[in-house]
Amino acid sequence: MRATVMYGAGDVRVEDVPDATLVEPTDAVVRVTRAAICGSDLWPYKSMEPTEDGRRMGHEFIGVVEDAGAEVMTVKAGDLVVAPFLWSDGTCVFCREGLQTSCLHGGRYGDPGVDGGQGEAVRVPQADGTLVALPVTHDDALMPGLLTLADVMSTGHHAALAGHVGPGKAVAVVGDGAVGLC
């Protein structure tokens, strides 16, 4: 399969890499239908130290479940899913408090042994705690809007909730990137 791999600041390549496969019974393999580039990808693009092995890129994607491990109960082959910024188990103390970014058993796409979202397919660890099945069929007209659910829309929504934004309240939004616009 093909995937985007960064080898250092400004050194990004599209390469043949091993196919995404199930490793753990809690994994799913998702065929990526849409992926995005995030500001979080730009920091290493500007500053990453050179490496011989490279690092898979991307964490914002939607796609179709191709295969699911024996312990995956919430998604199945053929489901259209959105994957959030990080993967998480959904069951630890932090996940139960809505803090999936601090999951005791979670991690980042592109970490060693984990595919990045800017590839043809991704092994998603902890699929039950990570993937969200979308209640729509694959419709190309909907996909750009649904892709925002992978990071920017949910991050903007979380910021509004954490800031207690509501009718009649004054709000200052610093930055005009995608999250600020959401």
C-alpha cells in the first residue's frame, strides 16, 4: 500500500509500505477514503530531525472498515467510520471522564508500529474506543464535511464546552485556523 512518510523537516515522501493488518484482537483495519492535513503535521514538517526510518503522517481520516478483530464489537466490515485525533480504549479512568487524549492505553497515529492516516489503509488499535460509525452511506458530497469530525469540529466544540460558551456570553477566539472557525 502507499502512505505518506516524513523523514525530516521538509522531507515528505509517498512510499510503498507494508499493508495494514490486524495485530491485536481489538484492532480494525480501515480503508481510508478521505484524509486531512492538520497544523499538528506542520510542526514536524518545519522542525523534525532527520531519521532513516521516517514517520507515518496523518491522524485525521474517515474510511470504511475492511476487517475487525475478534474482540471488536462496535464496528464491522463495511461500516463508514470517523477516527479521532488519537486512539483510545474508551474504558480507562480518563476515557470514562471524557479525556480520551489522556488514555492510559492509547496513542498517536504514526507512532512506531501504528499506521498514519495519510495512507491507503490504517490499523486502528483499540477500535471500540476509537472508531465512530457514521449513520450515513458513503456519499462523496458529504465526505468533506464529515472529515471535520476527525479533529477540527470536535476540538472546536470541546473548546466551546470547556469555555462555557453560550447565548449572551462574550467570547474571544484567538487564531483563525480551522479549529477557531469551528
